[in-house]
Amino acid sequence: MVGVAMGINNLLEVFNEKYYENLDGGILESFGRLFKNSVKLYIYPMRIGAYNRYCLADPTSCPTPGLGTSEHPLAVDVWINATNLQVKLHLRNLCAHLLENHYVTAVVGYDSSLMEIFSRDILAKIQTGTSGWEKMVPERAAAIIKERHLFGYKEPNVVVQAL
């Protein structure tokens, strides 16, 4: 069995049918290919606030526009995970099948303090020379990125003040 760990935002992308338009069998063909070799997806959750920001930043990435946005005061600390994620109505049975047959499973026992870190934010900071991204990745990874100028790494922006 091959296990792949990903965030809920990546699972949203997996259920985005725009990626399967060129396949004769569409999303079903793609899922058949993905899961035929005993692949299992381990899905990390996302707080509702981060989920809302993700969907608002690129509404086409969110298969259920508007459903993730909640203004209810009790929804402040809700976690969106593999079991409560809402996908398009016509894909809900497919999603339920994947969950029931353990092709997709929610990760438990995670460090919730790390759940606010997103790779796209880190990449943007690396590419613009904005400091602070180093605290969001392992120390050794930050050193290698700087040494090899990976991901379009730019030296941090330094503000020089005239005396």
C-alpha cells in the first residue's frame, strides 16, 4: 500500500473536475487509476477560517463555493476534515465510497499549531525575500533552500535608512 499525506485543500483539488476534462471517463477514470494500486490518502484537517480563506482566494478551487463560509459564532474553531468535507452534490457518493473503503482517511493526532502553515504562503515569502518563512519549515530545509537558492529564493529585503 502506498500512503500519501495531504491537506484538505489538496483533497479539494482532487475532487475538482476541471482537471479531468480531457479524460474520456472524467473523474471516475482518474480515481480508478489512482486507487487501483492500493493508494491511500491521509488527509490533514484545516480550521474553518483557513478553509474560508483558501476558498475565497481561488473560488474555482473550492468545489462548493459558499458552503465553507460560516458566520455562525460557534463555527469559529470548527475543523474541516476528510469526513465532514462537502463536495459537489453529484460527487458525494463517490467521496463516501472512498471514505467507507478506507481509500481516504482523516489524520488524527496531529500538531494543531502547524495547521496554519501553508506551502503557498511559504513559497511566496521565499520568492519575494520576505523574512519569517524559515520558522515555518524544518531548520535544515531552510538552510538548503538558502544555500541552493531553491524555489526562486531571494535574499531578504533589507530596508536602509538614511542618517
